[in-house]
Amino acid sequence: MNKLGILGWPLTTTYSPLIHNKLFELSGLEGSYQIIKQEEINSQIISEINNDLLGYNITIPHKEKIIYLQKSAILSASVKDIGACNTVLNRNSKIYLFNTDFSGFKTFLNLIQYDFCKKSVLILGSGGSAKAIAYTLKLQNINYFIASRHSNENTISYNEIVKIGSDIDLVINTTPVGMPPFNHGELPIKWNNLPNIKTVINLGYGSKNTFLNQFDDSIAKYDGLGMLVCQAIESFNIWTSAGLNTSRIYGEVIKELENIDD
């Protein structure tokens, strides 16, 4: 029995169980995928989950902390470089940590045939998802900036965006702003300071997500459902060795999720 799940908080909206149920169907395998809501995690909680599940995804806000709670885990190269994990495999009494966010995002960009046009990318937020996105862009030699509420050696503050605004072609929102229960929140950004935006990608998704509503139709807008599906397929293959081909089944999985009233 392939017993899988997703660990995070608040997990108000997640399509991950629907996606993985579809992947079980497409692969001909049997299994389950459950939601594990934990606002805080510690070694005991993680040990109990590891004893119960073959594998699970990690989402906000635990992608970085999970690494420090798995002292004996075997880390993939991407987890080491990014400093965040979104996929855990429990096999033969050993724990393996992976990051399929970065590779799933790269696959999604290929599927939508995105052309960077030698412009810069602005990543909003500095958590585990932002680090995975930055890692993807770095591997492709794409110039990017990470913006957060407070600047440090790797990020700029939201107030500093005005200094680089004209260079930005693509904006990627990795913050929870826009998704329930933060769907009425706003980032302290004046969008008219970014006059050359052509595309916005919001990692949040669902009909109640409001982030993309502030951009008109002159801008190409994508929610996070595409990336979610791409990384889910990669995680599913890690857990089950099913060998599902993302480009072949992507459309079928997306169609399963369209028009869901969440």
C-alpha cells in the first residue's frame, strides 16, 4: 500500500490529494494521500509521520525546518544547495529528502514555453519555495532578485523594488498573500514601479486566491497549479518508481482540476 500525504499549515486549500489520486489511477497503482495539518513540527511528530507513511510532501511553513529535524536523513544535492525540502521518502528504514519544487518549476516553464528575453525576474518572498525558484533560475543563468519585508545579503526589501523595477519582466509570488486565510492581504508594493512586467506567476492557486486579480489582461497570468502538478508527478515517481511522463499526462491531470469550487 502506497500511503502518502502532505504536511503543512494551514493547508486551507490543497489540491494535492486530488492530483495524487489521479496519478494512482494513471499509474495503475493503489494507495492513499492524506492531509497532515501541523502548525508546529518537532522530532517526535516527524518520527510518527515517518513510521506511518511511505512518503509525503512538505509545504508552507516547514520546508526549511524539516531538514534540521531529520539528522540522519540522506539529502539530495538540490536540498543541500537550496536549503529546503518538499518531498520525503521513507524506504528500508532510511529517510531521503528531495526538492521537486525547483525541477517542477523548470518543467512548467518548458511546458508554457516561457522566454526570459534577457530580462530580470523578481521573486516575492524568501522562504523555501522562493529558494527553489531562485535555484532553478540560477541553473539557467537568469538574473533574479528576491524581495522580502526585510533586506539582507541575499534579498532586497519591498521598498527597494523601485530601484530595479524597470528591469523586471517576470514576477513570481511565493508568499501566502492571496491565498486563504490571507486572501485579503497585500504586499507593500507599488506595481506602477514595475512598468515592463509581461508575466506574473503566483504559486498560490484556487478560485479563492486573489493575488492575480490586481493585474489586468495585458499581462500574462499563471497560478501555481501548473507547477504543483509538475512537482507532484516528480514526487510521485520518487515514491512509487512509476516513471510517469509529465509532458504526456500533464493536460489530463490539469483537466481533472479545472472548475473545482474550493
